[in-house]
Amino acid sequence: MSFYVTTPIYYVNAAPHLGHAYTTIAADVLARHHRQRGEEVFFLTGTDEHGEPVADAAHALGISPQELADRNAERFRALAPRLGASNDFFIRTTDPQHMAVVQDVLARVHAAGHVYEGVYEGWYCPRCADFKAENEIEIDEGNRCPIHHVELTREQEQNYFFALSAFQQPLEDLYAERPDLVAPATRRNEALSFIRSGLRDVPLTRQRLTWGVPVPWDPEHVFYVWFDALLNYYSALSYARPGSDLTGAFWPANCHLIAKDILRFHTVYWPALLMAAGLELPGRVFVHGYLLMEGEKMSKSLGNVLDPFEVIDRFGADALRFYLLRDVSFGQDGSVSTAAFEQRYESELANDLGNLASPTLAMVARYRDGAVPPGPPDPLLAPDFAGLPDRVCEQIDAIELTGALEEIWRRVRRLNRYVEERAPWRLAKEPDRAGELDEVLRTLVEGLRVLAVLLWPYLPASSERLLEALGAPDRALAGARLGAGAVAQVRALEVLFPKAPEPA
Ligand code: ME8
């Protein structure tokens, strides 16, 4: 089995922010989860470097597009490991290998008769790098972009067009045959109604722009940035591992993660382009919601900016990953705030998990010299943990990242209740109840092991520390059952989530 997951490639016209971090974190959870299932995984992220948004931003700064791209691509490349993201490759659309694949695929699309020459006349938003139909424009406010509210330019260009309209019926058929190609359902319906409203042909090339991939059959033109960008998902596999082509092993992608801002490109243009090129279509396009950062209340230690770099410096990447996937139901829009972040950090990470893990190991050290009493776990917990890995797999297969985390967290709380119920500190004072204490200690240790395995995709660094303290490094999901492991000896574990750490 293989699993190929992608994030959008981010524009290098600006620096990375929390929204970019969000998609990368979500993709990483999927990648790690599938690795735990024993699958071959390829996780791709990177940067989108051509086109008007980048050329314009560079011009405004008085530097070349390549300089701006180099500068900001480095910041995006550095963000991934700081988030704990385990991407297998970082693609840049200025990579010559990518550019060669774009030329090759689009020349084939041209040769297959899906491209014709014509004059484009209409509105264009330089911020979206997108052409706008008359009915999309806010006429009242002048001719402005409905997304960016900047003034649209009137473009008249000799262009090559991609005959998108010819794919209207094939796309409608595709959506009928593959009801879960696009999820959630609201986004699927949005895409489908756009298709049904009638597709127009779209410019495939730009003549006025030079910052792009040259069109092989007419070098006066460069490809329209979206066709160049979308093909990253395909080109990367051919050169990510020098000397071996991964296309056969991983194409097509199982899951493209995006937000709704780029829905149309991924659910209309992309499948049409793949059909035109004779390439296989992706398993799924999953559209997550927006992080909304309005109505910010000041928080004690973070002020009022939820800057991913600052949060990571202070609280670690795991805390940011947890917060974003826990507090905003994945797939829906949700507000994020520093106050809510701190609340989750203190009550759930520091309290529910942190105050369960280190004190449990400390008890085993104090009462049993760190040796875990052998024997089966307490049957009392069996029903609560039964079938848990399967439940988590089901949720993740449906890209319910928040739902899967809630499944796991219910067991974190269950284990906390178990501690209250069995009160091991009290048992430790009664020598004739040593057998009961043994059972509680080994059950807690085993429960922690199971939780650490399940939480690993979300909290990789903390889970690894916990598994290491348990001397149980195996992260395979098959082992996430009570009694499946045999921890013999535990080591001390430093506090996993220290309270309100000082600024770094
Ligand atoms: O659109 N909430 O790049 P981009 C959630 N280069 N996610 C957010 C977000 C927010 N507030 N802001 C950004 C592009 N994102 C193109 C993509 S793909 C072939 C080319 C995330 O830098 C989300 O994934 O504008 C969104 O789709 C993406 O960043 C847009 O990144």
C-alpha cells in the first residue's frame, strides 16, 4: 500500500503565516498516520514561484523575482521542520526539472488538440492571478476583485487557450461516478454547481509576462501560473529521488489538501487538465476551512498575535499542532485566538496528558524501582479501549482529523478517571494491597503506551519522549491495543508541557 499526500505549494510573494502552517500540519498528521499503518508514504509540500503575484511583489521591493523567490522559499522550507512536518520533498516551481515536466505535459495536451490560439479579452486580478467573469465582479465598487478588492485590470492578449469547456460533460460524469472525489460535501456541491453553470475556456499562457515557464511551441509566451503550479504534484515524483522515478509507486495522489480559496483550480481545472494529459486522477481533494483571526483578545503570555514561529519557540511545535487540530473542527472555518490556545495548552496538554504521564512514571519509580509489574492490564478498561485503532483509522480515512483526535482524547480522560478511581497513592500505603497497586501501575503504563502511539501523528515530539521513557519505541498502529505491548522498565520523564514557559 502507498499513500501520497500534498499541501498547496505556497506563494513566495509573502512570508509564511499560520494558515500555511495549518495545512502543512494537517498533511503531516495524515502522512504520519499512514506510515504507522505500515504504508509507503510520500508527503509533498513546497513553493509556487512564478506568475504575477511574485513578479509584482519583487518589483515593489526593487529586487528580481528570482531573488524574492529564493528568499521566501527558504522561509517556507525552514517552516516545515519547525512544525515537526516530515515532508519527503520540498518542491520549488523554479526547479529546472519541474519546468521541464510542465513543458512536456502541456506540449502533450497541445498535441492532443486541447489547446487553441485566440484573443483573451476580459478582467484579470493580479493578486489572484486569475481571470474574472463579468458576473464575478463587484460592479458597484468599480471593477474590483471579489476576494482582494483590488482594482482589476482589463486584459487583451493573444493567448493560447485550454479548451476547458470540452470537459464539462466528462467532469459531470466524473463527479457522479466518484462522489467522494471532493470533500466535504458542501465543497463538492460548490464545485459541481460551478461546473454545471457552464465552463468557459481558460487562458493557458500569458504573453505579457516573462516570469514563468516558457511555452515550448511559442517561446514568446509563458504558461499561466496555475497550470505550472498544479503540475507540481506530478513533476515532483519524477525527480524527488535522484536516480529513481517515484511516479509508478505513488501516482496519483491519494489526497490533495487545500483551503476553499483555491477550490476551483483543484476541483475543475486540475481534473480536466489530467484528463487532457491522459493522466490518472487523484483519490481525493479535501478542502479544509479558514482559520479566522479576528476578535483577538489579549492573552497573558502571547500578547495578541498567534505567530506560528513565536508559539513554537515558546511552547513547542506539538502545542501548535494540537491546538489547531483540536480547537477548529477540521473541514470547517474556525476562530483561533491566543486565549483559546493557552486554555487548551493548560487544561488539556499540561493537565490531562502532562499530569498523567510524568507522575505515573514517577509512581512506578517510587513504588517499584521503575520495574513495571508483569501481568495483564486491568479488564475494567478493556471496553473503553476496544477497537480504538480501527475507530481512529476510520476517522482519518474520512479526513476527520479533529474527530480522530477526540476519540483519542476521550481515552486520555478515561485514564485520568482511572487514576482517581483506583487511587494508587492510597493503595501504596496498604501493604496487603500490593497486588492491586501492581495492576494499576501496569495498566497505567500500558494505557500511556497506547495513547502515545495513537497521539504520535499529532504530537510527534512529545509522544516520542514518552515512548522512549517507556522503553517502547515501536509506533506501529497495530500495537495500539491494551496488552499488545510489554513495558518492563520505565525511566523518568521530564514534564511534557511545562506551564506558561517564558519567552525564548
Ligand atoms: O494559493 N486558513 O498559495 P497561498 C487556512 N500558490 N488555511 C490557509 C489560510 C487560512 N487563513 N491562509 C492560507 C496559493 N491557507 C497557490 C497554491 S497549489 C497548486 C498553488 C493555506 O500561499 C490554505 O491551504 O495563497 C490555502 O489553500 C493556501 O494556504 C493558499 O496558499
